[in-house]
Amino acid sequence: MAKILIHNTHGNEDLERASLAAVVANTAVNSAQDTILMLTIDGVWLATKGYTEGLQAKGFAPLKELIEQFIENDGSLWVCGACAKPRDISADDLIKGAQIVGAAAAIEALASGAQTLSF
């Protein structure tokens, strides 16, 4: 099993990129890979309660469903702590299954051989 880190920087300002990151993350986790969806910059909003409600890029499943499926299939949803802080996002604001992590967690995943793909 490989470790896969999908990095997403987008929220509702670019639904296609945010959705594609979630689709790729789902594909990886459904292929029995140890998968992390790392949310940074405006991507951190995807992990907040109610944010993905009603968001859907043309040609994609609703973003809420994509994120929920990823978590239900044991994907790790990481929210960049340095990105959450200036947006006043705390652990209480996150959906079930999401967690705030520091840069050290991402570096550890990369140093342990995680393959990355960024959106």
C-alpha cells in the first residue's frame, strides 16, 4: 500500500479544482491506498460545517458527497493549522473526520514517502 497525499488549495472560488481533488482522493482511498486529503489556503473551508452544502461543479458529484465518501472510506482529511488560524477556523468548526494538523505532519508524510498531487 502506498501513501498518497492529495493537496487542495481551493474552495468555492474554483469548484472544479476542489471537486477534482476530492475525486482523486476518493479514487486513491478506494484503491486501498493510505490517503490524505490535505487542505490549505482557501481549501480549508471544505472541512468546515455547512460549507460544501449545495456546492457542485459541472460534471461532478456534489462536493459534500465527495468529502463525506472520502471520510467514510477511511481517508484522512487534514486541515492546515497555519491556514485555519487567520480564517478563525477551530476544531469546533470542522466536520466529523477532519482534523487540524501542523506543518510537521505534512513533512512527516512526505519524508515517509507519500506520493503527492496538488490542485
